[in-house]
Amino acid sequence: MSIRKISDKLAKFMMVMAAVWAFILTFIILADIIGRGVFNHPLNGVREIVANSIVIIVFLQAGYAVRSRSMLSADFLVNRFPPLARRIALGIGYLLGAVFFAFIIWGGWKFAIDAWVGGEFEGEGALRVPSWPTRFIILIGSALAVVNYLVVAYRDVVQPRNEAGGTDDADADFRPAPRL
């Protein structure tokens, strides 16, 4: 199995995990709102859970966003470039994206290990949330984003699509949504 196929499957799996967690999180927030409004007794720790969950959801989705070419880009400008200039601009953009996420890994791995070893928690009082899962998901999501930036760079720069924008079946699940 190729690196592209493995990263595709992992990106899709992590995207589904993010969606499931976001769905569960809505019920946690709803229970807190009902508890606060109806019973005057909110759920303890919801703020900490939501704060960590937002970061987790974003980094679980990062690899999929890169692979599906959904990251923020100036398409309106790049699409006006001639083919060679477009490939160069895309290559620079993909390289900068990979470097950005690589810096996140480089700067965060020690903090993740320290959080694991030191038993770091967030929150005070009734519920304390461990911070190591969030820190490790940041690293995992960033690593997948780096791999997917390199995969997309290879697909768009080394083996560019035809001028009509066609793709092969390998990218069928990662076509961007049509722009209106």
C-alpha cells in the first residue's frame, strides 16, 4: 500500500473521529445549558472539555483539509498564472504549509512528552482534564498534514493535472467542492 493511500485512509478516519467527537460535544454543551437554565446546576468541567475539544477537532481535520485541498488559498490569483508559474506558486505554498506544520511538531513534541510524564491537567475544582491527549493529537494531526502537503505537492507540482482540471481515480474522494 502506498503512502498516499495510507495517508488518505488515515485522513478520512481522523475526519470521521472529529465529526463524531463534535456530535458528542453538542450533547455535552446542551446538557450544560439545560442544567444551567432549568436546574441552576451546570455540568462541571464543560469549559475545559470544550476548550480542549476545539483544538482536537481542528487538528484531527487538518490532514483531510490539506489532502482535499480545502486549506485557505488564493485560488483566484493562482488560477490566472500560466501553467509553469502556477506549479511554482503551488509548490512554494505546499512547502510553506509543510514547514509550518513541521514547526508545530518540532516545537510541541517536548511539551507533549512533559504533559504525559508530568501528568499535566487543565482546570480546577471538580473536573480536571488531562492535557496530554490534546498535545499528542496536535502532533499526530500536524504529522499527517505534513505528509499530505507533500502528497498534494507531488500530485500538483510533479504530476500536474491536465489543463481541464481533470484528476484520476486516486483523487476521486478528495475533489474540492465546486465554487459558486
